[in-house]
Amino acid sequence: MTEKLDLTLTVNGRSFAIRVEPRRTLADALRTDCGLTGTHLGCEHGVCGACTVIVDDKAVRSCLMFAVQAEGSLIRTVEGLADGETLNPLQQAFHEHHALQCGFCTPGFLMLATAILEADPRIGEDDLRHALSSNLCRCTGYQNILIAVRAAAEKMR
Ligand code: FES
Ligand code: FES
């Protein structure tokens, strides 16, 4: 059996001391070891984007990153977006513009969109479409996701 490592992950401003095998993915560490199940796992091989979180201001697929690689970084997950019961502008826009149906892809889209808008709050339509196309949604047809992200971008500017 592989020896386990002691790690400290910083997630949404909180420290989580965990003990995991070196091969543990960040997605599994967040969900199982930190108890943050808002990050979803779909394909588990980097295709769907359901597991997207933000690591040091960049959107990453947490199923493709080992937990050990994230030690010392600032990790943000969907649990960190709302302020108590108050949704943040992106979450509110997803709600208002019906940008989710089953909701499975939603945490990944919210984190991807957060990173996109933080990097460029004035991102153009084509670039936004291109950036959001990296995540998959089986339900919405994407149109309302685009509308919601655009609406949130306007509010956040
Ligand atoms: S679960 Fe990570 S990309 Fe699909
Ligand atoms: S809302 Fe169901 S997969 Fe996107």
C-alpha cells in the first residue's frame, strides 16, 4: 500500500489538514477529505469540466490535478461564492436566467465563469463563447448560461 502524505489545503480561505495517497486527485481530496461536495465529478478525465475549481486565480480541472500539487495554493470552490444566504452576482444571474436544469454542470460553469470574468471583465462575445465551450452541459443548450454570464459581467463591472 502506498504511504500517505500529510497535506494542508487552503480552500475558500480555510485550512484543511488531510492525509492522502500521493495519487489522490484534487477533486477527490476536496470532496472526500475536505467534505466539499459542491465540486462535481463527471468524466474524471478532463473532458467535461464539471470538476472545475480555481487554483491561484486560474480555472483548473480538479480531476486532472493531484492534491499534493495544490498545497500552498489558494483554492476556491463553489462553496466559497455565496456570502451566507446571499448569492453572488454570477449565482444570482444563473438563477434569474434559468442557466441550469439538472445542475450537475453548474458548479463547474460558475467557477469557470468566475475565472473568465476576473481575468477580463469586458470579455467579448466570441471569446466568452469560446472560453465557456470548454465545459459541457447536457441540459440547457448553453444559451442561458451565456446570457447569465453576460448579465453577471455587467453587474460586476
Ligand atoms: S470530471 Fe474533471 S473534467 Fe470531467
Ligand atoms: S444543467 Fe444539466 S448538465 Fe448542465
